Amino acid sequence: MITGPALLLALMEGAVGAAVLALTALGLSLVFGVMRVINIAHGEFVMLGAIIVWWCSAELLGAHPALGFLLALVMAPVVVGLIAMAADWLVLRRINYDPERTIVATMGLLYVIQQSVLMTYGPDARPIEPPVYFRIQLPWFGYSGYKLIVIALALLLLGITWLILSKSRIGLYMRATRLDAETAQAFGVPVRRVYASVFALGAMLAAVSGVLIAPIQQAHYLMGADPLLLSFIVVIVGGLGNLRGTLLAAALIGIGEGMIAVLFSPTLAKMIATLLVALVLIARPGGLMRESAP
Amino acid sequence: MTLLETRGLSRRYGGVTAVNDVSFRLEQGEIRSIIGPNGAGKTTFVSMICGRIPPSGGAVFFEDHDITNMSPWKRVMRGIVYTFQITSIYPKLTLRENVALAVQRRLTAKPGLHLSLSPDALDAAIDEALSAVGLNNEADRLAGVLPYGHQRLLELAMGLALKPSLLVLDEPTQGLAPGDIQPFCDLIRRTAKTSTILFIEHNLKVVLDLADRITVMDRGAILAEGTPAEIERHPAVQQAYLGD
Amino acid sequence: MRQAAFRSYAFHIAVIAALFLLQYVLPAYHIGTFTRIMVYAVLAIGYNILFGYTGLMSLGHAMFFAAGAYGAGLSVYWLGFGPIAALLAGVASAFVVSLLAGIVVLRVSGVAFLIVTLMLAQAAFLATLYFNTITLGDQGIVLSLRPIEMAGLSFALSDPSVKYNVALAAFAFALLFSLWLLRSPFGRILIAVRENEARTKLLGYNTFLYRFWALVISGTLSGLSGALYCLLFAYVGASFASLQYSTLPLLYTLLGGTGVTLGPLAGTAIMYYLIDISSSFTSSYMIIVGAALLVITLWFPEGIGGWVRRFLRRKPA
């Protein structure tokens, strides 16, 4: 029997999942929207974010866990952004962003990143202390204050990304490149740098979501698979490259997945999400894939 | 006997109407040309006939059957064959393989698994189609390396190999060398003995030479229709299309 | 043309004969290795039919491999099937999974196709974990198999030489089947779909159906490979459905050269040895797979097959 409080708890857990998923999926969708590149290694950037939190808190052992966390919140996007830029420079640019070859290349990247972490960090899943310890006491249960902070931070970061995309010059460049890279180039948009920054920005969003979930889950070298699967589901439902659709789908799927995960089982939740997408595809062939302006 | 008929056929893209309420008839055995300025909706119109673009309204009848919702491949099986305005061939395959795909479609028209084909029947039909367009000596070259005009002839050979009852050609002489145009007209006339021909064409000399009747389109609608002589005299046509 | 067909079959049969003779020359360890290579090559041959010939890149072949493996393994473990019945059960379950997957994944094209195949395969992987009362999840099932009884003789599947020849028989079947398929009228259309789908549609072919059957054939062959792997090595576990088994056939096919019938064998053999050697140095041996994918994309896009083909063409005929 599912009681009211259990449902409320599930809803809250779902909201946390949705907030983090929105960040991850937005990164994937942004990269596809501007560069027409599907980044199979996207989940590994999430994993790197979580591993970096562990490094930071391990380095600052003894200090307050919040210090390590804050450091990671700055370090993870910087480090992962640089890795992504290097990947763009060394690999993607050389194959001219050819869709099929980039997929193979990012698949290679997935293994290189994942296995490098296995070599250095090891095969263990390690718990990470949350930066703050307070519980919100509701009449039925206590709730981790950190998780509410995650929601707040994720919303803040989504807002910042939105501002960057809609108000800044780089955002304008991105939108121009997205519409037509050749024309944008002709009008003086530095398309190559736009590509590098978009790929980095997408990776940074993934890394930050990795930082945020690390204290909730654990840091493990194989943890990239789940966020990748969920982001894929989100971009298929929301429309590839459609940012508004991505956010909406992330909210729906994140909450739904989180609720089923709490009430039944996390594995079941992901299977149901996938099956739903499959059913929708059968009912509306190709209909979900329409692209529209962000 | 009417081979093809459209009733109130329309196609809208967002707010733009490319083809507006076109009712059109084509008699069996005719050579019909569609002319008109750029953007008149000619290609959209024939694309709806062959099923490449679904209409927004109206209906298409072929041999008195409503084929409006029929898939493009089924229309080919019924005898409607289309050649693209922008050449569409298999550049990485040889000419022989290009035409083989068309021949195979005809030889496997009957239902069944067709796990093998008689190589002799295949070869004979390929040679026939390639000879018809004068490319039989190039059969083993890759289609992609041919000059553009020859690629167009190859596409025509693929169309002929299907032995269509209605052959729809979209600007067939575009890209042909001047010396290839007369042989092309002869070929169309020979083909017309067994097929009905509907072609969009900008080269008026070819149109006046080949067409039994001409349909003039402008802004998505039919402006005039008649024999070449009638069309040449038509005042609206002279003004809108032929100029002075 | 007919002479070319004869030469092609003769060449492929010679390769099979060479593999048969190899078992009398190779040291024991390499016999085991080659057994695995031939089983994986069947997976790669199946993959090549979809990717190399039809032009559809799948990131989800693990689900077909696992369908074959679980179909065979579970029928032995729970229903007490003998090896041959289990093999058929594995192939049949891969066939059914391919049919179902085909209905879903072919609704989309281009990059969406890749995403949906990967998505479904991940869901299949999760399913093997979720239904762990049946599959025993991560830990997997170790099988004890009855010998194959045939013509009054008994062949124990634990015997390395029996394993080798069973694998060879399956490989020979897959290779000759793919060769025949691609030289058949059906194969011609698959290539046409890869080269220019719009044209193929307007030549009168229902291209959706051809892509669909290419997927089903490809998935079923991959399932044959999974079923064999399970039966020859007497084990089935959730790792069979993991991303690795979708990546490897892609890598084997790319390395061997897409759209070349013998490419999968060459790619599988080389890659298998590379992984095998590096796994004796590090537990992170999958990094070799990542590096190989990057190297192939950057510097070797045509693979061995493309390279050999170019070499042969340069030679005066």
C-alpha cells in the first residue's frame, strides 16, 4: 500500500533526479543542436564530475566537507571542460564532425575515459560526504537538506545557461551556428571556436551534475551508463536539439523515474521509461524527432 | 482513355501554397509537357503524382484507381516511374548495377521470395536499357565518374528498364550536351510507343518538338492547356511565360 | 560475372578449409583463442550485414547476442534442453527479439536510430539484472551440458577440439550464408538502400521492409553467436548484454573493413589478440578498445578490407 507520505517522499526524490537529469540532458541536447554530434561519452563526463568531488574531498581530508565540495564545483567543470576541448581539438575537428565517425570516436572516448579512471581511481564505489548536514523535519519523515540544495543549484545553473544562450554574444553565435554553420561563418562567426565551446559547455553541464549527485550516490567508474541512458530517453522524447523540449522531458521523466525508483526499484524505473519511449515511437513514427527552435 | 487524373490537388507548406487545386487529365499514349516559370509548382505537382510528396488536399487517380494514399514504391509497381530533377543514381556502383536494380524490380514483380534471378535475363535487359541511351560501352564504370549529362541518361535508362506505363521526367534535358538533345528526343519518341510520357521542361525547342499537348502552370495553378500551336497563340501564356 | 561468383565462393571455402587445418598446427592455447574468435566473428558477420551492407549503424547488438545466449542458457538450466535444442532455442529467441526491436528502431533514422538501439540494449541489460530470479543476474549461470549425440557418436562440448569444430561449422555457415545473401537479389537491394534510399524507393522497393529484414537477419546471426558462446563456454551472465557486446562487433567490423565479407573475421582476430595480450598487463584492458576506435576513426577509416581492396585495384589486372 502506497501511503501519502511515501508518495510525497517519492515525489521529492523524483524532483532531485529531474533537476540533475535536466542539467545532463541539456548538455547532450545542446551539443547535438549546435554541432549535430551525438556524444556517447557524455555519461563519462558525469562520472568524472563525481570522481573529482572525491579527489577534492580526499585532498582536503579533515577540513569541512563543504570546502572540498565547493572546490569540486569549480574544479570539475574546468577540468572536464578542458578535456572536452582537447577532445574536440584532437579528434572531432579532424574528422570534420561527420555524424557516424563522431559517434565511433566518442564511443572510443567513453572507454578511454572510463578505463583511465579504473586505472587510477580503482574499481571501488566510494561514498562521499555531503557538504552540509541538516535535515528538514516534515511531520512524517526527515529529509536531507542537501538534496534541496541540489535542486536549487541545478535550477540556478539552468538559469545561468539559459542566460548565456539567450543574452550573451557567444549564445548568439551558438544560435547562428545551429541554424546554418556555413552562413554563420560567412558572417564572421568563429564557428570552430563555437564548436569547441559548445562541446565544452555540454561536458561542463554533465560534470556539474556529476558533482551534485556524488554525495547522494557514490563515485564509481561505471556510473556514467545510467545518466547516458536517461539523457538519451529525454532527448528522444523532447526532440533532438530542442532545448525547451529537453527541459520539459527531463522534468517529466526525471520525476516519473525517481518516483518509480523509490516506490519500486531503480532498475524497473529505467526499463519502464525505455519501454514507454519504444511504445511512443511505435505509435508516432518519427513524430517525436521534430526539431524546433530552442 | 484517361490514364492519369488529378482532382483538386493541392500542396501547402506552412502559409505558402505551392500547388493550388489542380485538376488535370492525361490520356494514354500522350506525350505531355508541363512548362511554367520557376516556382510555378511543377515539380511539387509531379512529385505528388509519383508519391514523393503527400498532397494537402485533392486526389490522384491512375487507371481509374484512387492512388492518393499509395506509397511511392507501389506506384512504381503500378507503372508510374519518375526521374529526379537533380540526378539521383548510385554513384558508387557501376552502371550495370544501377540498371540491374531497375531490371530486378521488374523481373521480381510477381509476389514471392525471388532468392535468385536468371543472370541471362538480367544481363539482356541491362544491355537493352543501356544501349537505348547509348551507354552500353560504359557498363562497368562507376556511375559517379560519368559526366553529368551521362548520369542523366543513366537515370533515364533506369526508368526505361522498369518498362513504365507512365514515365514522369523532371527537366530531362537539363545538363545534356547540345549534341545529345536530338538523340534524346528520338529516344523519347520511341519510348512513347509503349509508354505515356509526362515531362517538365524548360527548353522550349524540345517541348514544341516532342509534346502532343502542353500544360502551362503558373503560381501553383494551370494557366492554359492545349496543342503546341494553341499554346503558342495563347495570349495569357505569351504574356506570363513566353514573353514577347 | 558467373566466373567471378565461382572464384568468390572458392576463395571463401579455401579460407574455411585453412581454418579447419589450423587446428592441427596451432598450440592448445591458441586453439581456444581461435574458437572464441570464430564465435565472435559470427557476431561481427551479423553486424556487418546491417552496418556494412545496409548502412545502418547499431549500438545495440548486445541485446541480440544476449537474447541468443540467454535463450540457449536458460533453456538448458531451467528446462534441461540438450545442446542442439538449446542452440535452436537461442537462435529462435534472438529472432523474436530482432522482430520486436525492428518494429521499434526502424521508426527513426539517422542518429536517432543509434540512440534508440543503444537505449533498447541498455534496457535489455537492466532486464537481465532485474529478473535475477531467472537469470541469476550479475553472477550468471554456469551450465553443465549433456554431450551432443549424433549418428551413434557422443561429442562432449568440454573437449577443445569439439568446441573448435562446432565454432568452425557455425562460422562457415555464417560466412557462406552472408556471401550468398549479398550476391542474391536481396543483397543488391540492401546495398542500394545504403547508397541511395530515396532512389531505391522510387525504383519500386519498399525500403522499410528491406531494412527490417536486414535487421532481423543481422540480429538472428548475432544471436547464433551468443547461443554458441554460451554453450561452448558453459556460462551465461548479465555481462553478455552490456555495452561491450555492442561495441565489439562495431569495432571488429570497422577494423576489418565495412562491407567486406571476410572483414569481420580479420577484424575480430586482430582485435581479439590485442585485447588478450593487453589483458595480461592490466585489468583496464578495455582502454585498448577505446584507443582502437579512436585510431580507426582518425587514421584508418576504411579498415583492413578497404586497404586490401585498394591494394588489389592498384595492381595491374
